[in-house]
Amino acid sequence: MADLRVKIAGVEFKNPVIPASGAFGYGREYEQFYPLSRLGGISVKGTTLHERQGNPGPRIAETPAGMLNSVGLQNGGVEKFLSYELPSLVTKDTRIIANIAGSTVEECAELAERLKGSAVDMIELNISCPNVKQGGAAFGTDCAVAGQVTRAVKDASDKPLMVKLSPNVTSITDIAKSVEANGADALSLINTLLGMRIDIKSRRPILKNNVGGLSGPAVFPIAVRMVWQVSNSVKIPIIGMGGISTYEDAVEMMMAGAGAVQIGAAIFSNPYAPIEIIEGLDKWCDENGVKSISEIVGTVKPW
């Protein structure tokens, strides 16, 4: 068997496969299929400072080779996460990544402060959220603001900080460089692309929120391209995501420069996707003479 262990920002994962935030909840529903200990880690449901009910429905829509969602970060808030969800998660023998989101820089920093001393292994800061003090524009669409929120969270935290980048920008490499310069220990990308579907009978958007985040196989080539570009622009490690459905996709993403991968939309149609990808990576490494999965990271050979 190949060595599937990877290290991201000083945190060792037993394998590079991590269910993505929002797609796996806290893992409770999936334990009927396999033990969570088989996973490299779990990026848990996005956590906000206070409880959120999320957006009104409909908030999920199918698209060719993908899905749109505008769930709106529904969650019980950080106190419930710490008192109820985390004590269960830490018994599962896997790495726990706390995905956090706030509507102001101060909220994001306070969330990081609340997670100090907890059993969380890493923080994943979602900067695709609207910044209410900047007119509702997402933190991750402006280099200066992305750097500002990264620095505030890093200063308030005692955990390795990974920043989750939005693809809805002109230059994702510029955003990546800014968050790296402001203390990010790792990056994860890409978050969803903004999309829309319309019901041609009612002439209304299918989603009550009008627009939503597009994920699934349709976005995979964009994700690979962005991971490749960013990996050639920064020195910190990257966790790649966006449409990964098979072990072949995971290999491709890692060759583009990702040290690990997150699996999102694929889990909705195939709950076993993360396990099948882990097993596929192991078999692929053996068949291709790869002793350690980390050997393939960033090995693509551009023409």
C-alpha cells in the first residue's frame, strides 16, 4: 500500500481526502455507510457567530453536470458547535477543520477567538461571504479587504489558518498573494461560482435567492486551472476542490498543485465518493510506482 499521508500547514492527515464544508454536515448521516475514521479529515458545516436559519426555499437546483445552492449558511452558531457537535467529532479519529464565516472583520476574528483552545485542528476562513461594512461585496473579491480579514483572524487564533478563496474574481492569484502576505498558512479553492436558473413557466428564478453557488463536475476544469495558477504564485500549501468526483479527478487536482482535496457535490449523488476516491488513490499509486501520494503534488508538465 502507498503512503497516503499528507501534511498541510503542519497538520498531518492520514490521507488527502476531506469532505467539503456544507456537503457533509458534521458527518452524522454518513456514519451509517462507513466509519468517519477512514477520512483524512472533515471540513464541517460553515459556522457563524450566532445561529442562522439560512435562506428561504427553494434553495437547491439541479443543473447539467452540477447543482446550484443558496442554503445561506444555516447552522446552530459557534456555541452549539463547541458544546454539541465538536465533542462528538473528536471521537471519530479524523482531523477536524472548522469552517467559519462572518459578515464583518470583527465577527470573523471573534469566531477565531472562540475556537481558541478547542480540539479543532485547523480553521478554514470562508471569504466568499458578503462584508456588510463594504456594501455587501464579498471579502474575497478585494485584495486589501481579503488581507485585512485574514490578518484579523490569524491574530485572534491559535490554530493553523486556511483561507477559502472565491473564484468570482478577476485575478484569484492576486487574492491568494494578499492572504498569504497577511498570515494565511494554507489556501483552499475553489468555492462555488455564481450561477442562476430560471423557470420558464413562471419566469422566476428557480432559487428564492435568485442566484446561487454552482458546484459539481461542470466547474472542475476551472478549479484545476485556478489551483494550478495559484500554486505557481504562492508558497503555502493548497487544498483543491471544485467538481472532484473520482480518484482520477483527485490525481489531476494534486498534479495541478493541491496537497489534498475536498469532495463536495459528488457526495450528494454518491455518499461513498470519498471512500471510493481514497481506495482509488491507493490503487493508482501502487499501479504507477508512487510510494507516497505527496510525490505527485505539482508535477504537471505544462507545454
